Amino acid sequence: MSIVVWDGKSIACDSMSISGEYKQETDKMRTLADGTILAWTGPYENGLGLIDWWNAGAKADEWPSFQNKDGNWARLIVVKVDGVIEYEQLPYPQPVTTPYAAWGSGRDFAIGALAMGATAKEAVEVACKHCLSCGPPIRVADVKLCCHEWVWVDLPQGRRKRCRKCLTVEWVQR
């Protein structure tokens, strides 16, 4: 299984994967060219499938069918400069609005550590120490969230809002 932790500044995950009785090291986090960080919990192959879905445009009507199976789905955590979202069994992004979060098998241990002031890396270390389904090495990615400075542009389709710093674009309907 897995542990992924967000502390508001960085995201960290373990690297252990279990296949039957065999433990092996895997990479459960990817950094894309645009700086987006993708991490997942759940079956490794399902996580890879969600990465492919995201890279193909993350279209709801192309949601992988394996995500609808009870007990055999993965959670995708997406970290961008404008915040963190997660996907579970449906193709609808759920914004993470708490100062910190943890997902996966070791989440209870990690949340306890975060509540005591631990970093994401330290929280994953705690989960790896106490949860049988989590293990090192620990991978960490630092994130600089953007305090948006919006510029407005009027177009026939509506107003476009773009951040001067991170270039995030939002559409506002008229």
C-alpha cells in the first residue's frame, strides 16, 4: 500500500510496494514538465493508469474503468502552484482545503505526526515506522504555492483571469 503526505509546503511519499508476500521499491510520485506533481496511493498499476489519464487531459468521460471496482482503485493527488486536489473513485477533483493532509495505509500515523508539527517527510517516516504497508526510501518534493496576482482579459466567450506569477488561467462566465 502507500502513504502520501502534504504539509502545505511539500509532498512526501513512501516507496514500498507489496505483491503477494514480496516487498519491492517503487516510485509513487511524478513531477511533470509544468511543475505539477502527481502522487498516488493504492495498487501501483492503477496509479500508473491514473497518471496516463491525467497526461491525456484528465477528461471525465475517459475515466479508467478500474476505478469503479470496490477495493481495487487508486487515489490520485495532484499538486499545482494554485493548490492540491485529489481524485478517488470518480473523475471529480476534490480540493484539499486543510493545512495538511495524508492519504493511504499510514495516514492515521502521519496525521498524528503532522498535528504535532512534523513536516511531510517526518510524517512519512512515522508512518513507515508504525505501518506494515509503508516503507522507505522516502521521496519529497517541495512546492511553492502561488499568491495569485490576477490580470483580467475580456474575450467573447467570457472574462479570462490569468495570474502574472504562475500563469494559471481561470474562466469566468458572463
